[in-house]
Amino acid sequence: MPSIYQAIAELEKNNESAALCTVVSSQGSTPRHVGSKMLVYEDGHFIGTVGGGDLEHRVMDEAWIAIAQGKARILKYSMVDPSRGDPGVCGGSVEVFVEPILPPAMIVVIGAGHVGKAVVYLAKWLGFRVAVSDDRREFCTPESTPGADAYYPVEMGKLAEQLKVTRRTYLVITSRGSSVDAAGLPSLLETNAAYVGVIGSKRRWATTVKALKEQGVSEEKIARVHSPMGLELQAETPEEIAVSIMAEILMLRDGGTGRKMRADEPSTPQISQRKKAKES
């Protein structure tokens, strides 16, 4: 069995998730000393121990929550009286620090046209892992769309068969039309993707929604899609649109509001003719 530190190195190498649980305080009689560690994987197996028994099961449950939420936590347990909910009768108390170990979030750009290329460049600059997919093989190469970490020259509907889509995957669909979206979205909406965004006007998205419903895709799954995607910046060039898209993703990932940070400036947006044309 590898050491915990070797296992962590493998996690980072393979872009996988786990939670490192460390005993950081131990008072009185407890199962394990300060510094004891356990590495808990998403699939349920683990390396090391923080004490065994009910204590360990509770820590593992919290570890899976930490992985899902991406947030560290400190757990405090008294081990005196199980009748009041304590995980043991050793007589002491223990604190365990649970730290999620997560790979960089991944942006998957589906459709390597002008906007797709701009999103690849910006997402990579922002520190994301980036994958590109396009059923047109000539577009889905490092020469045509440089900067990505991986390339998947497949139809959108088959992408989930080749790429593991997780809660840290953001799908940015910059495809060439509604028919492509309608054919490819159903399988992607079955995944755990953190974000599914589709480029285009409100009219284009309405056409896609109609086609999805005709295929039996539920309202609940359709509601997952952000379309038109991005924040309203009056963006026009591919680079500006990429900023709009990535701004929305960062806002959702980090719990932002999208509001102006200057509180004393009233917001009175004016809808320009250019915006009206985009939505038609």
C-alpha cells in the first residue's frame, strides 16, 4: 500500500479528488494521536486511520461532503457518552481537520470556432484545465486550437463516453447551430457537470428547447442550461464574448453576485439596438 503522501501525489497526477483527514487536537484518552492521517477517496476506499469505529465512519461521511462542496472543515468530537451521541467511550476529545484535495476545475469547450478558441485561451490563462471537442476533426487539433490540455474530435452526444464529466467540469457549448445542440445536449444533461452553457440568441435557444422536449428531455434537465450564456457586457468580439462567459462561470463557482462593487453608483442599464438584434 502506498504512503498517504505518495497517494496524494498520484491524485494530483491523475486529476482525481479525495479528502485528507488529520487529527489536529487530542485531549485525554483518544484512539489516535495528533498528526494521524486518513485519505478518503470519492469511491469510498481509504488509506490510513484516525481512530476506527464510529469516529472514523463519521469522519468519512464528512470527508465526502467536503469533497462535494470543496470546503475544508474542522470536526470536534467528545468521546465520553454514546447515549448523548458521542462516537466512543474513551473519555477524551478529538479534533479532525478535513481538507478536500481537488483537481483544477475543467472547462470543456464544445465547438472550436472563433468564440471557442477565445474561451480556450482565456480559461487556460485563468488557471483552468481545458479540453476542446468538435466533431470537425480539422478544428479539434493543437494546431487549429492551441492551448488546450486535451482534444476530443467526437460528436457532442458521444463526448461523455470519452471524457469523465464531474462536479468540477464546466461545459461551454459554442457550437455552430441549434441542430447540433439539440442532438448533443441530452447525454450531457445526464452528467454531473457544474455548468452547462450554450451560446446563441434567445430565439436560437427557444428552438433548441422545442427540439429537446420533442426528444423527451425533462423541464428539470433543460433548466440546468445557461443560455444565452455569459453576463451582459454588450460583448461583440469573440474575445469580449469569452470574457462574458468566463465571468459567469467564475461568478457561479465562487458565489459572486455579478453586481457592481461600487455601491453608490445606481445601475440603469440601457438596452441597445445591438442587444435587441442579438436576442432576435
